[in-house]
Amino acid sequence: MKIKKKMTLTPFLFLALSLVVYPVYAQEMTAQEMVKKSEDIMQGETNRMSITMEVVTPSWKREYRMRSAMKGRSKTLIELSYPLEKKGEVYLKENMQLWSYLPKVERKILIPPSSMLQPFLGSDFSYDDLVKASQLSQDYLCRLSGEEDVQGEKALFFELTPKKDAAVVYGGVRLWLRKGDYIPLCQEFYDEKNNLIKTLDFSGIKPFGAHKIPTLWEMTNNFEKGRQTIITVSEAEFDLPIEDKVFSHQRL
């Protein structure tokens, strides 16, 4: 009788156990998915932002003010409003092409892919950093390497290496995302020889609608001591309709 009872209950115990265990594994995210989740938090389906960028060097400081708009992963527009000599200067990313418009000479210029690593307006952010020509979750292989404390927060630590055929400007990236909600806390950029180029620290996390993002982005140059660029996000809205004509060449 004991043998019969054991044989009868085993299939039901197995089924019950599988129903408990399966959802746990089904909800687990890969490292690639976690990094994409972070990008979705920071970018949304669409976004508009008002930002101030301060470039600091040992000998001078410069401030820029601009508004940006982004739709999907292929369209970005940045328009400067300050200083006055830069007012009306526009940068437009359409698919994989980046254009700039210089109002003083009424000229539209195509920025070649080879220049995407160049400083944006003399800052420590590259063109690629600002217009998101490359996407970490698409162009890099993401590996979760553990957990660390960053800014007093528990963070997931990721090591990113470029995919074989990806057109990226960095030889590697290290990324720290806050555990639980994947908000970025820190990012390091490396060249092809694994030399640290610069470090981006995020802080001042605030809610903007359903999105909670860092509002202070501090990029520190590792090669030129005393150089730093600070971006402050003063306004942001996400996932609202933006017409395609906003990103048209007529805007240039």
C-alpha cells in the first residue's frame, strides 16, 4: 500500500513543483535584457529634454543650453539656445547619419562616422554619447559580472564588449545599474587597448512621469586632468507623440 501511494502521488508532486519553480525562471532577465531595460528607462519610446551642459577645464569654463528630442532609436534632434553665438545651431541624427546646421553661415554639414568619437562642442561627451548613434544592448555583448556598492547603492556590474560587426566607437564599456530598477549609476569607457578614457557618474535621480532618471551626469576625462563636463536635466517628458517632421531636414 505504501508503494502504491508513493507512485500515485509522485506525478502530482512533480506538477505542483514545476508550477512553483517555472515562474521564477521565466521572470529572470538576461544581462542583455537588463541593459536594454536601463536604456528604455533613460530614453523611452520618445523623449524631450531641456538640458544645461557645463564644460570645465583648468583654464576656462563654458556653458551651453539646449533642447533635445528623440524618437525610437533612429531619430535625435538637439537645438542650442545659449550662448547667443550658438543659438539656432542644430544637430540631427536620422538613422545612421548625423547632420549639423550652422545658422551663421546657413550651412548644413554631414558629420562622418569617423568623427563620432570627437568631442561635442568641446566637451567630454562625444557625438555618439549625445545622439546615441550606438546602443549598448544592441552593439555590445553584455555580461553580468557581479554586484558592487556604488554611491551607497547596491549595483549590478556589467562588462560590455563590442559585437564582431558592430560600428562602435569604444573598445569596451563597464556599466553599473542600480539593483532593482536598473537606473544607471556609473559608466566607464575604454579604448581598444583597454585604457580607461572617461567615467560618467549619474546622480540626482528624480521622477518625470512614469520614468525615474538621473538628472546630473558628470563626465570626467581620464587623460586630461581637471577636465570635466556636467549635464543637468531640468525638464523631461517621455512616451508622448512626436511627429516625424520634427526630425526632417527642413528643420535644418
